[in-house]
Amino acid sequence: MTRIAFLHTGAVVIPPVMALAGELLPDATPVNYLDDKIVADLRDPELSGSVEGRLENLVRAAKDGGAELVMLTCSSISQLAGPLSERVGISVLRIDEAMADIAVATGPRIAVIATLPTTSEPTTALIRERAELAGRDPQISSEVVDGAFAAVASGDRDTHDRLVVAAIERWAGEVDVIVLAQASMASAAEAASVDVPVLTSLRPGIERLGQTLAA
């Protein structure tokens, strides 16, 4: 069976990724690699410079372990997919790329909601990149939800979801589509009831991975 590697920066994402991989990629063998300090270290001037090298080591480990494809599941590092792929010699995919394409196709007013600044900025940049490829120029707004990341990091999913849902409801009347920048925010999307699409990365990202494997 084809081996695929998922590279994570948070353990909370592994169970839903594995569930979707089992559903959408039944003929593939998934393997997980985790460095759960990357997000924190990106905000530390003394450690942020080490992140790309650590990711390269993980991608090399995945390749050495027989993986044919690697997928980055964290939007904070998705901009490194291209450089890592080139240096290591293996396809490195971004789980949020398909979500960005859907957002661009949905409408010209896009809100990006994140719980960390390190994810908000790369997600906005990715949407602009995909919009340019599609020949579009959307208006992109963004919000970092204070307190939500600290809540989920401490195990308080209910508070995280409540804060994120409140942000979704604030933006729903102002934009055509809402993008949740982190895969860990998916439960809030399920809890929100608004009249605009609320996009998350996991399902469309893994669906695209399946299409890449099929091709």
C-alpha cells in the first residue's frame, strides 16, 4: 500500500486526520510525525530560526520511511511546503490549499479567523496566492480570537468553540465566506449556525491528497 506521511504541530489534529484518512484514503497507509513545539517556537526569536531545519529533518525521515507523499497539517508552516519538497525530493502538500481555493471561488469578501497570529498571516498569504493564480482579487479581513488557543491548549474545548463561534457570528453578515485558519478549529465550524459558508481545511485537504495519489 502507498505510504503517506502527515506532519503535525499539534497532537489534537491527529485523531480527526486519521479518521478522514481512513474514510477517504482506504488504500493508503498513513504515518504521523509530530513536533508539538513548533507553533510556540515560531513566536520565540531565539528558536524560530530552527523550525525549518527541524521540519526538513521530519520530511527526510518520512521519505526514508517509505512515504511517497508528505502533507503539512498546520497552516503556520504551509509556506514551507515548496522549499521542503525541493530540498528533500518528495512531494510536500499543504492541507489548507484546497480550502483556500474554495474560499477564492466562493466570493470576493473573505474573513480569516485564527487563534494564533502565526497562523493568521500565512493563511491570508495563501489565499492571496491562490487568488492570484485564479485571476481574482478578493478583499481579505482577519481576526485572531483572543483566549481561544490558550483554552484548547489547556483542554477546554468548550471555551475555545464558544469564542470562535462568537467570532464567526460577528463576521457572518460582513463577508461571503469565512475561513478557519487552523485544523483544530473544525469543531467550532460544526457548532456555528450562520448563512455563509464556514470553511475548514481537513476534509478538502485530504480529498485533494486522494486526488493527487490517484493521479
